[in-house]
Amino acid sequence: MPDSLVIIPTYNEKENIERMIRKVFSLPHDFHVLIIDDGSPDGTQNIVKQLIPEYPGRLFIEERAGKQGLGTAYIHGFTWAIYRHYDYIFEMDADFSHNPDDLLKLRQACIEGADAAIGSRYINGVNVVNWPMSRVLMSYFASVYVRFITGLKIQDATAGFMCYKRKVLETVRLHKIKFVGYAFQIEMKYTAVKHGFKVVEIPIIFTDRTLGTSKMSTSIFREAFIGVIHMKINSIFRKYPEG
């Protein structure tokens, strides 16, 4: 069985999803793709289902009723992947802000000894294209804030382009991951590090979407800002690793 699953959450991504799926399947490795769609009103899920016969046994979709949050989408996908024994499990956006070619680099980093690999915008300066300066600064200093509060050494703590080895997701107790928005990415990295896993950063160039609408909002940033403090306090009373 192929060893790699790419999980892509979607909500109104009809402009991007077919191109993204075809691009992933064109790569020189046999990736499988799982779409987690939260009831997209624009029919994203129908486009995916029309493509499934073209990629039998490689393309899958899980449909959920309404927007339930990025974190719950990924946890749903992680659980799905663990049950099917994939070795390398990826998070990636549908809008091409993450370059699918970089999936190969993230996978290679895990093959070479990392337990999780981050597609990092900030490990080599600031590698972001087409973002307004206000958003670049907000994202960059969010990671600075996370490092200050948590003590993490990760430069891009809010990154959403990841490869996890299955053993990480089997260990971190996904049911205890509390955040559903932007803070989910921080909590996953923090929990993996606290369990002693090796998390590395691989430089990527992040390019803002050209089609579709961004899902970012001030409420998502607010959850991350407050959530990081709660996460740090709670970790004081939680033993790692957990049996």
C-alpha cells in the first residue's frame, strides 16, 4: 500500500481543487489524497467526486455538515489515516499557497530522521509572496509571540504545511487537541515537541492564493493569541510523554 496521504480541508475551493488534485497526482511519488469538505456551497465536493473514478483507490473524500473548523477537519483526517496505516501524513491547503512540489521535500525530511517536518516560511528570512505587509507582520510576529510564551524553537509555529509520521499522531492523543482554528497548528507542534519528537523546518516559499477567498479572520488570530497562554498554563499540569 502507498505510504503517503495528503489531507486537504476544503470550503468553497471550486476554483482550485481540481488543479490541486491533478498536480499532486503528477508528482514522482504515489501520494494518496483525502479531501475533507465542510459542505461547500459552491459545489467543491461534487468536483472531487467526479474525479474519484479517474483516480480509483487514490482519491478520497469525507463530507461533513457545515463549517466545523480546520482543527477538527485535520483530526478527522488524521484518524482516517491512522486507521488505514499510512506512514507519512500531510497537511496542505487547497489554494496553492503551499507548492505541491514541496511535499517531496517534507517527506524526505521525515525519511531522513525527522518525526515531523514543517514547510516553513520564516526559517530563512521571510519567504512570503503576494501578502500585504500588514499580514506578513501579523503572521511573523505571531510566531515570535508563540516562541516567547511557549519556549518553542520553531520559527514558523503557525505553519499549516506539514508532514507527520504516523507514530506522532498515534502518540499525541488527538482527542486532547482543543483548538479548532489558527491555534490548532500551534498546539499540534507544541504537543509533538513536548512528547519528545524531532520536529524540523524545511524552507518553502508561501504564495498567497490567486483564486477563491481567504478563510483568515481576526477571530482566528484572537483564538491563537489567547489560546497560546492557556496551552502553556495547561501544559504545566500535564505530564509528557503520556502513557
